[in-house]
Amino acid sequence: MFERVKVDNVSAMQTVAIPVEATLDDGRTLRGKFLVPQGRTVVEVLNGGAQFLEFEPYGGERTLLAKSSLKSVKPVNVPGNSQLSRRVNEVDTFDPYAVLGLRAASSFDEVKAAYHRLAKIYHPDRYSMAELPPEVREYLAASVRRLNAAFSALEVPHQVVRKATAERAEAVYESRPRT
């Protein structure tokens, strides 16, 4: 039977880039991203059994850093809880086109394509294995709700126009066949 939470092939797992500032034993400070398996935190990876960490400096190539050479690791650019909740509560400025990242004169095909693209990014199943803080999960859930509301707001007028067009295309009068 298929188990959703079981990982059979660790090498095929996707990685998540965590922006960090790492200080080495020799005093150098490196800025870049640790690449950790999806569903694991930087702390778990640092305390794990591996001797090296995958690191990608900004503007550089991926390298492996020895854990023994690290003096400190500081996550950077992680939004605080107040910033996340402020973005979630921005209901007064709801513009469906802005939520979908489109201009107001966009066609419905563009609206549909943007909705599908963003829905794939924010879909809850994509983050089911990740251990995220509660405020990040709330933000993602609120983003999905805003996307759905924006698409619904733009889909209803399109459905009305499509229904009216279909009604106009129907024959008004049909003669009965002669017998």
C-alpha cells in the first residue's frame, strides 16, 4: 500500500534552499543558501550524521562545506510573525487581478493560466512533508484562499457571458419535420 509520509528514495528527494549567514572557524563569513532535504530543518541537518553540508553562495557555484569548519550559522531574511499576519490581513485592498499578478485588461485565458500556475506553487500538498512554523502554514493557507477568491471573482462574469452566448446561439424556432 502507498504510504504518503514514507520516503523510499532519499536521493530523489527535493531540496529546499534556506538562506543563511555562516561563519567559519577562520573568521570568514559566507552568505548563501544551505540546500536541505524537503521536510527537514537546518538544525536537523546540522545535528545529523553527514560530515558535509551542501552550500550555494550568492553568485557562486554549489560546494560542500565541512560541518567541522562551521563556527556559527544564522538564518537570514526569515519574515517575522507580525509581517506574515499583516500580509494575511490585507483584505481591504483585495484586487483579484493583483492577487493573480495580472493587469486589469487580461483575458480569461490569461487569468486561468495564472491561477493554475500559482495554485501549483501554493497547493497544501506541496508542503505536506515540510516542517513549517504555524505562522508560515497560516500564511500559505491564506494565500490559497486569496487565490481561490480572486479566480472565483473573475470566473463568474466569464461564466455569465459564456451562458448568454450559448443561449443566443440556440435556435429560436424550429419547424417540425413534415410527415
